[in-house]
Amino acid sequence: GDSVTQTEGLVTLTEGLPVMLNCTYQTIYSNPFLFWYVQHLNESPRLLLKSFTDNKRTEHQGFHATLHKSSSSFHLQKSSAQLSDSALYYCALRANSGTYQRFGTGTKLQVVP
Amino acid sequence: GPKVLQIPSHQIIDMGQMVTLNCDPVSNHLYFYWYKQILGQQMEFLVNFYNGKVMEKSKLFKDQFSVERPDGSYFTLKIQPTALEDSAVYFCASSLEGSAETLYFGSGTRLTVL
């Protein structure tokens, strides 16, 4: 079945260093939609960015990701981490028309001074 | 941005009792969802709802669960009877045109079953 894999449970970074959070997915469908949601402490998840176009970079609020269907990946990146980026990041997959968004296990990003 | 409201924010009940979680979705949204998040774990899909009907449900959506949105009011999740393993945060979400669209989440209802 469809699945989303986020291999890192916790990523701790020093402020100013680049961020890369991994997301890979599995689906038999050829037109998946991929999403990144961010959940700050005691808040609800909110969309950070999304894509369904192969090999096209999507950017929002300093973060970017590119859907690579060849490697089934949608990694989240940022050039320079800020303290306020500390949060839980979910990658989500909508594999096919009419199905729901399936969330990965999430990666907690901790940015330290 | 668009807001989804969930009431109450926290509910504590005894095992076996009934509970209803309420969600006020974004006003022009047509698709509604419930997700369950056990403390420290990922968010898991429970059910989605469109045009007055359940579209899909996961294996977590047990027979004791039901959803409805009577007359365009609150979108509700009812659990009857509750079990200890139902303790979790339940997030309601809505989207304008289905699951390819952005999900807007409420702040969650923390359900504690004693």
C-alpha cells in the first residue's frame, strides 16, 4: 500500500546551518501529491508547501522542496536554520484521486543557538 | 488564514461513556477529516466526509465511531462507547476541494479516557 517514510525522528541543528529533512514515499500511482506540514508546540499542523510537479522546486517561507518521482522523494530544505524553525515537520502523501493525505511519522527539528 | 475551530479543547471521560467531539470547519469547505494523534506518535487518518457521506475510513475507525454534519452545522465525531485506547488528540481538518488541496487543521481536542 501507500506509505510515507521520514527516517529521522529528531534532528538537532545549530542556528545558521542548513536544514534537510528527508521524505520518501511509496505508491503505485503515477501522480502523487506531496505535502510538508509544520506543527509548532501546542499548535495545529499547517501547510508549509506542496507539489505534484516532477522536478520542480517549490518554495515557501524560506523552505524549499522538489518532488523527484524517479527517487520517490520530497526532501525539505532550508539554507539557514532559525530558532523559530524548531517544530515537528510532517511529510504527507496523497496518492490517488479521492484518497486522503497519509502522514509520515514526523521529524522533530530542534534548532539551538 | 482560514480557521477550523474544535470544541472542546480537552475532554476527560470515563471508559464506556459516550463522547462527541465538535468541529467547525472553514465555512466554504466541502471535505472534512478526522485524524488521531496518540502522544508522541504520528497523525493517523480516521475518516473523511463529503456531501453528507463517509468517503473513506481507516481501520482505526472502529464500529464505535461515527461522524455526521447535520444541516451544515458542526462536523462531529462520536465515540460510543469509549475505550482506554481512544485517549489521544483528535484533529479535525477541512479542505475546499478534496485531498489534493491544503488541509486546514483545528487545534485539536485532547481526549482522556479513564
